[in-house]
Amino acid sequence: MAKKKPEDYKVFWKEFGRVLKEGPAEDMVNEDKIAKLLRFSSTYDESDEQSVSLQDYIERMKPEQEHIYFITADSYSAAKNSPHLEIFKKKKIEVLILGDRVDEWMVSYLTEFEGKKLQSIAKGDLDLGKLEEDSEKEEKKKIEEKAKTLVDTMKKSLGDKVKEVKVTHRLTDSPSCLVVGENDISGNLERILKAAGQDTPDVKPVLEINPTHSLIKKLESFSGTADFDRYAAVIFDQAVLAEGGQLNDPVQYVKNINDLLVKV
């Protein structure tokens, strides 16, 4: 049906697609067959319709591309607007947009397709491999060296809220974002498990900052003042909200925002 009657398959997918997404976890013997039947939204056509197959994605991959990139969130809209997509949009690299709750379960079992690893763009260090020019890599090193003092000061300010603070290479327009370790559960999966009453490991996120953003430059100007901690906390909380998380202390966040607005 998928090959010979694609329009009929679209109707079938709308009814049973989420059930098929359970396949890689529930039926490992037929994982490859099921993977070929899966459909997703993607940045290719900017549509929330799940019509892109993994084979479609591979056929459109850049010659030097090594991974199948994806992002998960609690809705299509949240995933589509994630700041993690910024560098991929700039470089015109397609990313699968996974907004169904079952997607987190699926990608924990479906880790590759036809020799291509499925890679979350919100986990681990971003390594685009051959998709980056040598000049870009050199520029990254210079930016990291220049921002080292700021990064260290932010880590000290935020304390145990974060595992680490780093210079980001994912962002072009946003000031900051949160990522987790390659082998840690994502923030989205953590929220799903908690909503189901499940215990979750205590995972500290990594805060990545964009030193070229005006908000981060403003933060740097507060270095050595009492306002630095307040500003750093606001930037961290904004990254939590952008990732789809909930603030531990929203009242303090509003107070910090109001205080800074008054100063401006």
C-alpha cells in the first residue's frame, strides 16, 4: 500500500501510525521492515503532516552527511520552533520533527536505519563532521577561547542547576539552549515519565550560550556586579522554557525580569 497506493497509506498512517511507532520496541525481529513504514514530519516541507519516510530522508541527505538528525518535543509546534534547529536551518540540513509522545520511546530502540545513525540534535556535543568547513572549526575555537572567562563565571553563578556551561555552536539567533549528555534521557522524556508517575534519574543539563548574541554581551557587561547572578539566572530560565520545561521558581523568574526591565 505504501508503494502502490500512497494516498491510501496516508489514511492508514493517520489511524495507525502511532501504533506502528511502537514496533521497533515491541517487535525487534521485524524492526527493519517496520522502520521502512514509519512516517515523520520534517523541516524539508515545513508541514505538520507525517509523510516523510526514513528512505526519503536518506535520499535527500547531503553527500558528506553521516547521521539522520531528529528533534523530539511534546508537540509538533514546540519541536518546529526549537532553538536547536537554528544551525541546521542555516546550513539547510533536514531534521525530522518528532512531536508524538511515543516518539521518545521509539528512538530509544530505533537507533539506525540502513547504516545511518539516528542522532538527536539536543543531545551531546554537536559534531557536524564534514558538513563544516575547516575555517568554521577554527572560528569556533577562537570564540570558545574568548568566552572562557564568561563561561566559568556563569558556571559558578548557576551552581548545581547545570552540569556545565559551554559555548554553543547550535545557535544563530537565540542566546542560549539546554542540552543533555549523549547517554542521558532528554528533558522531554523526563517530563513524560514524571507525568506517568515514574522515577527518573537526576540529570543536570548543559547550558550552551551564544557569545555573539546581544543578551550574552549584556550579561558580560555585568561581570563583577550584583546583577550578574540575576541576569545569568534569567538566561538559564529562558533556556528551560524554550526547551519545554517548567521553572522551579516562576515567581523569582518574574521578579528578576521585572527588576532588569526597570534598570533598562
